[in-house]
Amino acid sequence: MSTFYHGLALDFSMSAYLLLLPLISYIFWLFSGKKIVELKWLTIYNKVLIIIFSILSVVNFNIYREWGTKVNAKAIGFAISTPNEAMASSASSPVALSISLLALLIIISLFLQKKVILRTLEFNRTPMWLRVIAVIFMVFINFLIIRGGLKGSPITQSMAYFSKEQVLNNAAVNTEWNLLRSVLSSRMTKSNPYHYMSKADAERLVKHLYTSSKDTTINILKIKRPNVVIVIIESFTANLTQTLGAEKDITPNFDSLMHQGVLFSRIYSTGDRTDKGLVGTLAGFPTLASGSIVKWPEKMERIPMIAQPLAHAGYSTSFYYGGESEFDNYKAFILSHKVARLVDRNDIKTGKETSWGHFDEDVFAKQNHDLTREKQPFFSALLTLTNHEPYGLPGGYYFGKSDNVAKFKSTAHYTDSCINVYLNNAKKQSWYKNTLFVFIADHGHKMPKNIHEIYVPERYHIPLLLYGDVIKKEFRGRRFNNVGSQVDVVATILGQLNIDAKAFRWSKNLFNPSLPSFAFFSWDNGMGFIDNQQCVTFDNVGKTNLYNSDEKNQQGTQTRLANAKAYLQTIYQQFIEL
């Protein structure tokens, strides 16, 4: 029954889309001067919609039974382009049941529309100013319903997600809304815009990047099955730290932690947005340049996420975020991948809030409190948000707030202090001594230095720190300087736990010294490739190199450019085929 309740927002939104044409018609007749208007067209409009939506509902039942996804643009295209194959695929569908349901939906709906829908409109004489106010009010309300309310983020499929059982989440998503979203987005899933070479050549180059002379790993942990806590820090660029960015006093606590844990000093985020960093860190899935897989929940469900193998290994799983988890389909991503408990803005009742949600201190405190009752071993991820525009704080600004740079440094300093308090409180808990903490940023940032353009690698430079008593003493304070990517976190952690990571094709074990050291990153229609020797970035629109750390090395430039192109072409092709 909960599917009906949680699906209401999308149901209302789709209804508001359908009301656009009647609303425009009503506004026209309101100002036409007529007193009585016949609405024969509205009856026809409703009957057409009833038939179309009833057919879609029945088709959706059968497509979900066969494919495990709701009806989408791919299914419609399949039926139009290859009708014979589509009919063959549906041969096993329960024909009698489908026809009966279709007839029942149409009959009931036609009966209701006959009893409920008006046949005529009658207008009374009203002042022009009152009609104008009425129109503004109706348009605003309709837009508000389409958007999903006044929340910070517009409506997405995630609004309907509420369960760890994926079939219930899919049932709650409005079928027609989902289809409309799929059709509007289908352009990006039809063909690969990043085709530079033959598929075989691209896959050969990519395969070489992940070929190891020896399948081995440096084992840094004292125990086989530690708890794992991943903290993904909003906009925590390497340039905020003194250790990696030579900035003093912004992150004193994190700088101290860097000398006590295992630091990877040359890690690069896969993209420039939180949604890309979240998927990159937890799913080991790279960015798609101009697209993001979170916009396609049906594809996102098919990529693996670290919680899945950990849950299979007996781990309890949870995710914490102080904002609205529906934003950018975070909730759909989390709940479709074996995360048993999702805690977001609505579950944290104490503390002040920014426009984005709860301050970091409250989210850290909530996770710390909950983990004391969590069954071990557990996996828990936390995404911070305070270090995000508009850079609001619950107290004073350490560096003032004369401009955005000062505010950014102040919110980063605040988050740094929250991490310190969080760890000090965690040390008092019994689970602390068995826990591996992983700290990483979701993406880099142009501030605080304010000098790095979107195509410069420093814009993507982020810290990756492994910390905790579970790390062997001889590795505490150790620094690894080989280049790596945010997407490598999954394989690196699973490697330490001796859990198979082959499902995570794009993630490599940073503790395997025989694997090539490199990172790929991308932004809107641009990409970069960096290894221990050189970095090259490329603009796909202008077809030109934007940045080259070693312009004299022409052969190296061409090699790295070919690797970047092969990487983006291959990952986008996988996205299309999901």
C-alpha cells in the first residue's frame, strides 16, 4: 500500500502536465468574453488519454516481467522499429489477463470521466484584475505541482523511492512520467557522440590500461573483516589542505590525520559534480562527459555498487546525507543497491539547517549514534554538504565572509572541525577499533586559489585518506604518490577485504603496484588523462588540446590523448548498452 502513498508526488506531477492543454484553453475562454463554452474537445482529449494510458499500464506489466524495468523510450523504439521481434518477445505474456485488465481500466475510466468531467463552462461577469490574478494563481499552482513543490530540488524518480525492495520502488514511480522522462532523455542513449576509433581499437587500449603483470596487493589491515565507513566530503579539493595545497590553517585536523593514516596524494575526481563523484566513489563508474548516469535510474540500477558485495559478505549497510536524498536521484541510486537504511534530511530532527539541509555536525552525530547499535561488520557511507554554495554556517566565519573565497575557506574549516569531533566521539565507541575510515572528496573546486579552469587537472585533485586502528602500524603515516582515480576506491577497499571486485570494471586496486597508474576525468564535452609522467586535456567541441603538462613530448601526448578518447568512447558505449 505504501507504493500508492510514495508515488503521489509523481502522480500529481504527471496530472499537472496533462492539465497544461485544458489550462491554456480555460485561460483563452476566460478572456474571450463568452459566457457559455462547450467542451466537446475535452471529452475526446480524456478518452484518448484513457486509452493510451490504459495500454501503457498493461504493456508496462509485461515489460517489467520480461526486462525488470518500466516501459521506456527503448521499449517504444523497439516496438516501432522491430514489431515482429517485439511480438515474439511478448509471446509468453498472459494474454487473457492482459486483455481483461486493459478492458477493465478503460471501462472504469470512461465511466468516471462521464460522471466527473464537465461538458460546459459557464462564466460569470468578473473584473479584469480578478481574472488576471486567477490566471497567475492557476499557472503558478500547476507549475508548482509539475515541479514537485517548493523544495530545493525539482521532482525526480527518487521522490517515489522508499524501500530496499526494488520492485516496490519501481511500482511507486508513475509509469507515464517515467516514460516522458525517458523519451526526453533518449537522445543521449541512442548513439555514441564520442566515436574516435573502431570499437576493437578502443577496447584494446582500455584493456591495456587495466592489465596487470601480477595480481597482488599490499595488505595494510590487521583484520580481515573490518567495518568500513566512507566519508565523501563536499568540494574538499586538495588545495584546501596544507599537505597537498600549501594552504595554511584551513584544514588543520585533516592535515594531522594525513600523517597518521595512509594518504594517496595524487588522486583525481572523475568529474566536477556531486552526483558524478557519488557514483564514481561508491560504484567505481566514470563520468560520461556531457551526461550523468543518475539521470537514467533504469541504467543506474544495472551498474554494481560497493554495498552489494559487502552485503553479500554479511555487512550491514547504511547511507547518511543531510540534504534531500531525492536530489539528482541519489535515493534511487542508494536504495537500488542493497543499502538497507537511508538517512537524509527528513530523518534528522535536531539542529539548524542551510538551504541544502542539515549542517555536517548533525549528520556526523546522527551516524555516530546509529552505528553504536549497528550489527558488525557494517558498511556506512556519509556525504557532507556544508561546504557548498551558499556557504552557510551555524556560527561565525573563521576567515570572514567578505567574498566567496573567504566563505568557502570558512565552511571547509568548519567541516574539518566536524571531522575532528566525529572521530573523537567515535573513539569512545566499541566499534571504532574495528573500523576503517575512508575520507575522499566528491570533486575538486576552483577555490580557494581561484586560478584553475575546468580543463586543468588541479581542478580535479582531491585527497584520499585511509584511517583507523585497523591499519598496521608500519603503514600509518605512509604516503603513496602514484596517480589514481576516485573510481579506484571500490576495488582498493574490496582488495583489502579479499572480496572479488571483477564486477567493477573501471576500478583498479591502488595497492597493486603492477597496475598502470592513471586517472581519467571529464566535464561537459571535454576530458583529461593523467599518469605519473604527463597530463593532457582535450575539448571535444573545438577538437583541440586545452592543457599539456609536457608539450615537448609529442609521442607521449598522442598516446595519452588516444587513451582518453578510447576510455570515453568505451565507457559511453557501455552506458548505451546498459
